[in-house]
Amino acid sequence: MSCLKETSQFVFDCSSLDFIDSSGLGTIVSCLRKSLEHNGDLKLASLGPQVTMVLELTKAKRLFAIFSDAAEAVNSYVTGRKA
Amino acid sequence: MTVNEKKCKGITIVSLNGSLDAASAPGVLNSSSALTDTQSIVIDLSGVDFLDSSGLGCLVGIARKKREQGGDVRLACLNEKLRKVFDITRASRLFDIYDDAEYAAGTAAKK
Amino acid sequence: MKTLIVIREADYGWLTPLFPGVHPLVMPICNKPFIEYLIDFSILAGSTAVRIVSDGPLNDVERYCENGSRWGIDISYASILVDDDLDAVMDKNARYCSEGRMMVTSGFIFISYEKKHELKPFVAMAPAGTLLRGSTGSLLLTGTPENVGEVREPAPCSLVELDSIGSYYRLSTEILNERPSPYVLPGYSNEPDCHIGRNVVTSKGAEIIKPVIIGNNVQIMKGAVVGPFAVIGSNVIVDRESTVSNSMLLDNTYIGENLDIVGRIAYGNILIDPASGVSIAMEDRHLLSGMKRDGIFGLGLFRYLFHAAVSLLFILLLFIPYLLLAPLLKIQGKWKNRTMTFQGVQQGKNVIVVRPSIAGEGVLSGLARSLSLDRFAMLFSALSGRVAVIGSFPVEAGRHQEAATSVLMPGYRPAVFSYAEAEDWPVNAEDSSIVERYYAVHGSPVQDMVLTVKAFLNRIHAQDQP
Amino acid sequence: MQQERQRKNNYPMNTFMTMSLPSDIHYARIASKTAMMVAEFFSGQSGIAEKREEFCHAFELAVAEAFANSVFNAAPQEKERQVMISFSSEKSELMVSVSDANPEFDPEMQVPDILSYPEHGYGLVLIRQLMDSVRYSRQDGMNQLSMIKNAG
């Protein structure tokens, strides 16, 4: 994650993500860990049904702030509002 | 394989007896003109104790020729062994199958 | 009275894509196939015979119900065409229907009833006509009533339509919740809301919360929580620290470690959300099955080396007996080399091995069998890494054509000896799969070696028995 | 477990019958009836009761199909050819193999769409559905179709 040098606050827009497996999930979780280490956060937006089910199944859903769309997620960094 | 015929309400019921298999199937068509003409018939299979894929192919051939010429074939009284062959090959999708030959002839006559 | 059960492919079209390979009539509802509820109902209503009629295939149903002797009634089957109406169906079964009173169920419907209300006199007295009707099915009576008397309204039964995965889920939950339950559910039960099947192993620290129904051959591992409201089928493992509540796990499902199954239906590697109908197939099986597909045959390199070493050991051990016995038995005609094709770890990738058969009752053939000389050639396949030295009992290619082996048996890994042989379980694909799966996940190289020796010794022992 | 062991011992792998018939369709009934009787004998020995009839019919029909397949696959001038049928068993499984020296054939043939009224091609479909395991091999100019069904 080279962009970690400039920022540590991320939003992953998942609207075009229609499938995730456990290694994909592992990557996202390690991204989250790195951003948290840099006092940032990684928020997820526009999750499809499959992705939501996998997150719930693996309990990973609890780790992320999840928003219905990307703009809302970006806004939350400014306003500090919770998901 | 023996073949018998009888009329019921104007419809011919052809009863087959014995085993309808690769050896006997070619002879069946010649044994009764009712199997090859254009009239609708009922084939009573209650006396058939063994049916293989050639026998099934023979019944399918009769149905095709009849239907091409405006007639029809109904089948009656399949035992469990025969029903299994029809089920596996999906041939049950091609035939009206009755559990009573005379009743099948009766409803065919009304049509 | 007789019953006619009419079900069409169009009635259950929604189910086929969700549960490929499962006929709706044998689809389990609380671990009991759907058709059994209808049969129970028919018997309670006074039927002595049931005929199942469909425009689709019925062989799966036939395999389960056979001729009905299990229930003490006659069960027969018949085919209809797609566009036959109910009159045509009755015509085609005229002989069966000729004896007067008939009860006809049509469509993919569940009939719920209460045991305490007498169904039989009600059905015997009710006039001909539709008793219950829904948008996708109905229950009707034909012929004159058998008894005269005053018909008590309303009918002591009601109709539940099964038209979506949501309705199937709701029905299962309802049955699980019903108390005292009017339905006889499989499994041992000393409380109405808890049914447990054969060979259910609950590890220390695992928790079961009622209401719950558990099938046969189930392992619930350490720290796992099952229930409330869980229907667990047969041959299921719920691995460490996972929770299953408000959910149904169908037969042959493996729930990996640390997973949350809440309000879901799981079937092999398929996970369904009954509320939305969304169904996902776990392409990487280990989300559900908790294992990785590493190595050439599902083993890591380290484990492979271990297996190769163990097979080398056995080759050295059996080399001399093989040289002595095999030619002798070949001359006697009792030793026949057979080339067998087994399903590999991956679907479609078969493994070809030599697995001779040793016939006869003599001392020599007995000795050869007890020394597992029939597996001798296979040890070389293990040495070259094409099969494992211990793992699953190999499934012959072509055995399970319809369903992928990996779905039927997650963790499948063909081997010289099987874990089932080591643990002295009955060796057949269905019963042994659970123990094989357990070791496929929790086994270690050392344990593999111990179990290989155990399997070998068990085979000697098996021959000693009279 | 004791029972399981006993069953293993009573039925070791055993080739108990081999027969050779002329490659002529009129012998198909002899082949299939024999198969049925072998299945009856075997299922009686292994003590299955409930599905016995189904088990025997499966063998009767599968052997009839395999035999007919063999005969129709032979070139017409090869009438003097033979079809070999052999029965063997292992534990609760009965195996029959049908072999001949005819040209190679495709055992994976699919049944054509039934609604187009196909008159041939159901044979191997039936065999595959009736038996638990079906294997085709071609070796030294011989076709061998091995079929196994579990009586348990």
C-alpha cells in the first residue's frame, strides 16, 4: 500500500465487487490493520449481498465501519459520524 | 413375444406379452397392422415382464409415426420395472400413461 | 381411502437451482424428508395407499419410499404429462381411483395438523370438494363420504405453501418451535424441543442450546455453540469456536473454524440467506470447510515427505512377503491385477492405480490379505505423491457423477489406507466421510503415521476374526 | 464392528462365473436372465431383503443392454464372434463385466433429447443409472464394460 505514505484514511467502494473469498478478505483485513497502525481507518461502502454474507460468516463485519455508499463513508471522516 | 388385439369403444387395444427387447422388438411391428396404421390405439403393457432400450425405442418409433399421421398411442399398465425404464430415460414425457387399458380406450374415443 | 399426491416440476422450479440434485419430495424439513410428512398425514387421515404422481423424474423419491412397507401402506408411482389437468390425472389413474373415496394433494404444499384433533373421522365425514386451497396447491376429496355425521368446522389441518426458500425456512422454524410437536421427528428425544441422532459427539466446551435437532454422525468441536433454533443434518462437523443459530445445516456440511452462521441455510459449500433468497457458492471451499487446497494432492510439502517416508517404510516391510506370496497366488489364479481409476483431489483429475484382488479362503491368500499386499502397488503411488498414504477411502471414478466429490466429501484425498480403517469405522463413502474429514482438518504428520500403522494392524486383525 | 468384519470374511473377492455366448441378439435373453439369477443368488447370500427385486432387475437390464450394445457394435460378418460375461463379487458388491473383440465405442454417449423421439441410444444411459459404478476399458483389441452394484 504505497498510498499509506500520503494518507491513512480509506474508503473501499465495493459496488463493483461481486465476489470475495477468504484470501481477498485477508488482504482487506491486513489493509485495515495497517491503516489503524497509522491512526487511520478503512471503511467499506456499497457492499453487495455476497460480500455482506461472507463478512457476516467470518465475523469480519465487526471490524469495519460499513456505509451504504462511498460519499457517505467519505463524509464520515469529516463529520466523525458513525456508520 | 405374443401380440393380441381387441376393440374397445371403437379403439384398438394391442396387448403385448412377454419380453419386449432387442430380439423381439423388430418382429413386433409386423405382428399387428394396428401398430403401423394411422388410427389411435392403446398399447396394454400389463403382460410385458421385461423391457429394454430397444423395446422402448420400438414404442417411441410407433408413437412418432402415429403422431406424424394424426393418430396417437396411449400406454396402459406399466409395472414397476417398466416404469423405471420410462423414468430413467424420461420417455414418460412422451406418452399418456394410464393404469387401465379400457379406461384409456374410453377417453381416447371421446376425444 | 386412498391418497393421490400430485406434484409438478413447475411447482418446485424455485428449489432446483438452490439445491441442485435434491428432489423436493425428499428435501429435509427438520431432518425428515418432506414426503414423509405427507405420508404421515395420509395415514392419519385414514389412507391405506398412496400414489405419487409427477411429470418429472421420481426415482429419488422411489429410492427413499420404496413400496411403502416401512409405513405399512402401499406406495406406487405414476407419470403424467406437463399439461395434464387434475381430471386427466384422475383419468390416467382410473383403476387406482375407482374404489370410491380419494384424497388428492396437488402442488408443493405442506399440510400441518395437530395430533390431538381427530383427522380420520373428519375426512371420512367431509363432503367431496376442496378442503384447503392456496395459490400454488390444494387438498381435495372426491367420492361420497364414508361416514355420515356432522362435520366439525374448520378443518383440523391447514395448508402451508412451499413457494420460496423463505417459506421453507419459516416452516422448519415453526416445526422446531411447535410444542408439543404433532410431528414425529427423527432422533432420540426426551424433551419435545431437542432431538439428537446417532453418533453425535460433543467436545468439551461445546454448547448446545435448545430448541435443536441434530442428525447422525455429527461432531461439535470445542467452543462451538449450536442453537438456539438449529437444525443440523447428518454427517456434519461444526468446528472450533463457530456458532450456528437460527440456521439449518443440511447433510454433509462442514462448518470451518470461527464462523458465524446466523439465520442461514448451508448445504455443502452453498450458503443461502432465506430472507433475501441470495445464495452463494463458496468457491474457496475453506470458508465453510476450513481447509486449504495446498500441495499436489491436498497435502503440504512437509506432510507429503512424511507420507512418502511412511510408504517407503511399508514398501521395505512388505517387499519380501510380496515377492514370496504374489507369484504363488498368481499361479493359483487367486491374484488378479486390476487397474482402477479413482477420483483425484480435484474434480475431473483421476488417479490410476493398480489394486489387485486376492480371492480364495486358503492360508496363503488369507496371509496376503492380512498383510495388505493388495495395497502394495499403491504404496508406490504414495511414494510418488499421486495418492496419500493415509486419507480417504478412494472413490472410484464415475461413482458420483452428478455431484462433485469435493461438495459431497470436502477434504477428500484418496489414499492407500483410510482413516476409517484406522478408526475401525465401517468403510463406505457415506459413513466414513465424517471421520476422514475430521482428520483431513485436524491431522498432523505424526498422527498420520500412527494412524497408518493402526490401519495396517486393523486389517491384519480383521482377517483373524472367524 | 464384529458384524462388519464377519461380512468382510464371508465374501472375499471372487470370480465365480464366466460365460461365453455367440454374438447374436437372440442370446441376449440368456445373458440377461442368467445375470438376474446370479444377482438373486448373490443377494440371497448377502441377506438383503428389501431392495432385492430392484437389485436383480438392475442386473438383468444392465446385462441385456451391454450384450445388445456388444452385438450391434460388431461388424455384421463377424457373427461367429463371442461375447464374454463374467461375474465376481467383493464384500456386498456384485460386479459383471461384458467383453468382446469388437471395434472401440464411446461409453460417454449422451441420450438425445427425448422430445425428438430418438429410437436408439438409451442403453448406456440406463446402465449408468442402474449401476453404482460403470467402467469402460479398451485393452489388446478388447472392449470391456465393467459394472458394479452394491447389494447393501
